[in-house]
Amino acid sequence: MSQKNTTTKATAIQDGTKAVFGKKNYMILAVGVAIMAVGYLLMLGGRAENPAVFNPAELYSSTRITVAPILILVGVAVNFYAILAKNK
């Protein structure tokens, strides 16, 4: 059996149709989810030194306001690409 036949059979579902997503799609999707998770963790930030005192520099830092949302949008774009990428 050739390599092409084994990979086709490996991605086939029981009724004989091909799977919608391949291994490449799932790997790209995992990378997109990881990028989004990093963005959400950066948006979460850290703990305040004194919870009774409001520090606007911690809340409105460039990491929380700019970097984290950009990472989340990049993760969404990567996931969108993973869904639309053709399975070979």
C-alpha cells in the first residue's frame, strides 16, 4: 500500500467520507487557542500591592489595554485560518 492510501484511510470516517479537518488544521487551531489564552492572561494582569488603593497605572497599562486585545484578535484570526485551510 502506498503512503497516500494509508493517510486517506486514517482520516476516513466509518461511513467512508473524509474527515473535515486534518492534523494540520488541528495544530493551527491549537496554536490559535494558545495565543488567545496568552492574551487573556495578559489582560488579567497581576494582583495589586494594596487592594484598598486605586492605582490607575496598573489598571490602564499598555499591556492590558493594547497588547492583550491584539493578541486575542491575532488568535481569532489564526483560528479562522485554521477553519478555512484546505485539508490535503
